[in-house]
Amino acid sequence: MRKRSHGSAVSRAVLASAAAAALGVTALTACDSAGGDSPGPGGSTASARPSPKPTPRWDTSPRSVAAVGDSITRGFDACSVLSDCPEVSWATGSDAHVKSLAVRLLGKDRARTHSWNYARTGARMAELPAQMRRAAGERPGLVTVMAGANDACRPTTGAMTPVDAFRSDFEEALRQLRKAAPKAQVYVMSVPDLKRLWSEGRTNALGKQVWKLGICASMLADPDAMDTAATQRRDAVQERVEAYNEVLKDVCAKDRLCRSDGGAVFGYRFDGDQLSKWDWFHPSRNGQARLAALAYRGVTATEPLA
């Protein structure tokens, strides 16, 4: 805080402050931070740097949870073939074995009335803004996001969602949330490692037969093919997944109430026990439980995961 002074010293200080504001010269105080040699009235040193807006403190125990995303968050193929099973959802489910994020944070009873699942099987990132609008209407303490696998899992690599469009849709989803729920926290799970899924599932004969129905053809078509074209196709999908994860991390970092999982889901070394026995693609109950544990660890950490 500047000391009061008199006469020309005051005039000079006022004029200098007005000029700096008019010109937007926020770098004026750089010398103060470096050496503290900017003279104030009466020869004192003081900084004209405005106080930074404090970063909101992350709440490790939010009082309600809303979930948006795709089939993974709906528990698809975890209980029966070709069916959603939201009770085993890693985010909001009630299953005692899974012990969802909502149950871990809120307790079983409160989770029933203070958690909402707006994910949809088959959804891609383009649908997330609409889902987020619905979630925002609940004024949740925390919104979980897990989306992107369907953007990479397309009939061909050429049909995968472009990275720029993926970014634009995710940015719009956060804007939709902030319009109605400016204080809601957001926890973003990374896109799973689809190439690892291929390497784990291709050892199962039944799984490979199911994949022939068209599940994630960009990665899983011709699972035993090891020729150059097949290898390049899988590499292209993997590169796109990695690019999506960079987008999720980057966009989230620009929102003061958003935290990403630091690549925890992508880096998790899952095996066949965590995959649905009906399609060898979606998480089983065991897989859903692992996702819930990863999310809980990230949400309750005092600092964001690296």
C-alpha cells in the first residue's frame, strides 16, 4: 500500500498510475518483483501489481455428483449382454462391489438422492455440451467426465473425430456448465488405452468373434493381422487417443475448477479380469470398481495428479 505524500510527488504518482492503466502496461512492476527499485512517493518502494485473483480451493468432499460421458459410465455390458447397467457405474452406481465414486464420497444413502448419471451409450464428444447442460441443472458439487473412446472407435480411421472438433466440443461443454453451475468442480478421466485393449482381448477367441460385429473397428478389426497396413491403422488410432487426452488435459487446465486424472485411466495396466465377458471391450464389474478407485484417488488428492 502506498504512503500518502504531498505536492508534486502526489501529482506525479497519480499521473503515472493513470498512464499505466490507460496503456494497459501491466509489466510496469516487473522491476519491483526483480529488484524492488521502483520509487514511490517520498522515496519509498512499492509495487503497482494488482492482487491476483485467488484460485478456488479444491473441495475433496463435494456434496453431490453428476456424471456425463458414454457407455463406460453407463455400465454397458457389465451385467448382461447389450444392456446398460447404471447400478455398476464407476461414477454414480449403487453396486456394493463397485463402490462408485458417488458412494465413496457421499455414502450409500446420500448417493441415491444426490447423484445423477446423464451419460449415454454411444455418445461422442459432440454430445457432451447437451449432457453438461442437463447436469448443470442439478447444481452439482462435482461433475465427472469420461468421453472420447467413441470418437476414436469408428468404422475407419478416417471417420475419427478431428482433434480440433474434439477440443471445440469439450470447450463448449465446459461453457455450458459454467452458465448454470459456475461453482461446480469438474473431474476429467482420460480416454482408455485402446491399443492395450486390443492386445489383451485378442488372446480370447470369443472376444475376437464378438469384435467381428463391428466393435471399435478402427482398432479391433482383423485383430490377428500384423501386416503394415493393420499396424499403421492401430497406431493412427492410438495417436488420436493420445491427442484427445492432451486436449482434455489442456482445456481442463484453463478452468479454475477443473482437475484431470493425470492420465491415470490411460496408463492403467488392465487385464482380462477388468473387461466384459460379453464383448471384451467395456469394463466388467471389476473394471468399473477399478475406475471408481482411480477417480476417488484423484478427487480426494490434496493436489492434482501429475
